[in-house]
Amino acid sequence: MAAVAAGVALVASGCATDVSTGFLPSDTGVTNRTGELIALWNGSWIAVLAVGVLVWGLLLWAIVAYRKRKDDNQLPVQLQYHVPLELMYTVIPIVMVGVLFVFSQRTVGNVLDVSEEPDLTIEVYGKQWSWDFNYLDYDVYYSGERVALTGEEGVAEQLPTLYLPVDQNIQFEVKSRDVQHAFWIPAFLYKSDMIPGRTNTFQVTPTREGVYMGKCAEMCGEFHSEMLFRVEVVSEAEFEDEMAALRDAGNVGRLGDELNRYGQPTEGAEG
């Protein structure tokens, strides 16, 4: 047990800068949602760790206190029932699960809330093995192609890039053109399934400029590992310049369901 504790302490000291985020790939300043998600995660694993320490302590205490002594050949007192203990074993787990449920439901409800009027709506299509981004409010689009990951420098800059204006409420409507995908930006701490024939919707406000990586988080075929994209959170002026660049390149309009592999219509948006 001492060796395990020492190992945990060593790992924690080596990753001290990540302890406050529960070792999640983000921090509280990336979006308006990451703070409460990190708080839920940290609260959950701290509670689980506390319960684990208590259980380990009781287990070790029982082993030591009730071990068989030398020359003790009598059986311990046999009890068929112990109502207080049985009530404790039943009530305490119910209370713990109930508390976790309340905090989880509150956080998930906030994350899935799409009642606020969005500043920008982006329609995202996943496809084998790239992405289409429709900036609906600007009537422009970006269509990505598969980028082979060769390990050479500069390949990351060729990935499809999703531009987001900082400090604006963005509504994502995510869909699939062929098989099931998943739209995931790890730094945003949120993943949304992309199911053929359905639309899933969520809102988020990026609050820190920077470059983040996104990926498909659902096994979708041979080149699933190459289905990556970049996310650039930029100032409003730079975002306007990127929209103008798409328009100047002739990427005007919307790439819709007509490009789906099976031509299936997409159902209405769901939160």
C-alpha cells in the first residue's frame, strides 16, 4: 500500500500542472462550458477516491483486527442478520448515486441547453474521411478532402480548418453523409454523435483564441485515424476575413443532404 501511495504521489508531482483540471485536455478558460465540466469531473473522482480510501482502510482494519490468532481454534460468532449494517450498505450507496446524479444532470442540462439565440450557426457534415463546414449565416462553405498522415512536417497545416469567432455563441448542427461519425474537439470537452439521417445540435462559446485539434471519435472505416481537423478560434475581424476568403474562392452556398451517400433526408435538429 505504501508503494502504491508513493507511486501515485510521484505521478502527481510530475504532472502537477494538470492536477487542477483532473488531467483533462483543457482548462476553465477555453469555452464557457469547460469550467463546469472540469468541476464535475474533479468532484466525481475526488469523491470516488475518498470512498476508495475509506473502503481500503476498513478492509485492512478488518484483516488486522479479526485475523486468526495463534492457538485460537474457535469459530467467530455466527450472525444471520445485522440490520444496521445492511441498512448502511443500502442507504449510503443510494445517497452517493443520488448526489452524483443531481450534479451530473445539472451540468449535462447546461451543456445541452440550446435555448439561447446563437450568434453563428455552423452545419458540420462528417464523411469518409473528412469534413464539410457550412457557415449558414454567411452562405459560404468549406469542403475538406482526406489528408494522408505521412508523419512529415507541414501535414497538420493541410487539415480541414474550422474557424470560430471568439466570445460568440456558436450553434453546431452535426450530421453524417455516410456512416456514423462523431464530432469531437477534445479541448472543448464535448463530443457529439453524427448519425446518418439525424441532426444533433449543441451550442458553445469559445472564450480563448488559439488553435485546437478536432477528430472523429467513432470508428468509421479504413482511414478513421486520418479524419482530423483544425479549429482556429480567432478575433471577429479575422473571422470576417476568412469568410470573405471563402466567398472569393467561389465557395458560396451550402453543401447539403444532396451529397449524402444514400441521399437520405436529415431529420430535424435534436439537442
